[in-house]
Amino acid sequence: MIKSSGMIVPSNERPEAGVSAREDTVHEEFLSMLQRSYHAIYGCVVTLVPDRNDAEDVMQETVIVLWRKFDEYDRSRPFVQWANGVAYNTARSFLRRENYRRGGVALSDGLLRQLSRVRTSCNELLELRQERLRKCLSLLPEEDRELVLVCYRDEVTIAQIAAERQTSPNALYQKLGRIRQRLFECIDRKMKGTA
């Protein structure tokens, strides 16, 4: 296994020199999709396999299965849904093996499916709220939007930003608090469908 920007990529599955351009393109497409979906897939695994070391093992196995079955992936469906299905099945198999090995009590398939559905619903709600946040951010005056982006995207302290803007950190915190409240209210209205 090779760890690449937080992702685990099967080293024995990586294309070698001399592969066709199409195979290289498929590999790049897979890596791009995996990179965008990695945290969601890992979240699915951790929901079912809470031990971090076990979850990392299951995630490694999931990535290998995803790569081996990538040619079966239906591109009309979202990659993350397909990958989460593979992760769910891989985690379920792992839990069965571990239960047998340890002689413990296994969670039923129904309970595992329910946990997976709850996780999926939470992800969908989070994605919806993020979409609403982007819309609400775009409605802010440019100066406020820029301040929010600088404070939450860049790795700078409030004290540094305050000094740059020739204001006190306390005044900046108060301004951010008012902007966050406006964003919260905007998101809330959009989630309720009133804006």
C-alpha cells in the first residue's frame, strides 16, 4: 500500500510504465473520484467498524476492491454511492470474520443496514446544508464574504487578521459573530424553503 495525500492506493494495482494511455486515464479518473469521496467512504467504514485500526484495514481492503471492480462501476451513478456500497459489504465481511474469530456477538445485517442508512442521511443533510451555505455566502456583501473566507479557509489567526485590518481581535470576533448569525438564519430559511 502507498499512502498518497491521505489516501491509501494499492501499490500492486498501480499502472506500470508502458501502460496504454486509456489505462492511465482510467487510473487517473479512479484516483480523482477516490480522492473526492475518500472521507465519505471512510465515514461509512467507521460507522460500522469503530476501532480505528480495524477501520483503516477495512478501508485499505475497500480501496483495493474499488480499484479491481472499477470497470464495473456505472458512471451514471454517483461514485460515492457505489463506493459506499462496496465499503458497506467489505465492512460487513470483516465484522463477520472478526466475530467468528473472537467468538463475540455479531450485529445483525438489519442493524448494519440501518446504521449505514443513518450515516447516508446525515451525509445528504450535510451536503444540502453546505450547498445552502455556499448560496448564502454568495449573498453576503463582498467585504463580509472575504472576511469569512479568510478566517475559515486560510491558516491565520484572528489576531493576525485584526492587525492586518487595523482593528482589535475583539471587534473582529463580534463582526464574525454577526456574520455567522446572518448565515445561520439564511441557511435556516433556505432549509425551510422560505427563501
